[in-house]
Amino acid sequence: MNIINFINRFPDEASCVEFIKSQRIKQGIICKKCTGIKHYWLENKLSFQCASCGFRTSIKSGTVMQSSNLSIRT
């Protein structure tokens, strides 16, 4: 994907978050603490919360952006 296609596909941070969120849901999210598979999306935290134990998994967790302070779109 070139930069022009990227900008057209992801015009803002919210569109990037929605894309990554949908990809994570397709793959399935497994809680790192209790290995639960049912999660809820927390919009204000941009993370998934385990329905079993309440552990939160960020949108960046498990990606190359995991330890980065940069925005997702960057």
C-alpha cells in the first residue's frame, strides 16, 4: 500500500483503530491473565476487557506498536 492509498483508507486515528479492532476480533482475543475468550470493547480506553477477570488488553498489545507511545496512525 502506498502513502496515498493509506491516507485515503485511514483519514484519521479513529479509522485506524476501527480497522485494527476488527482484525483483532476476527483473530480472537485471548486474555493473558485467565485465557478467557469473551471480551468487551471499552471505547474510552481503546482496549478490550475480559468478561471473566476484568483484565484489559490494549489495542496495541501483541503488535509491533505494543511499547510505542506513537499514535496508531503513525
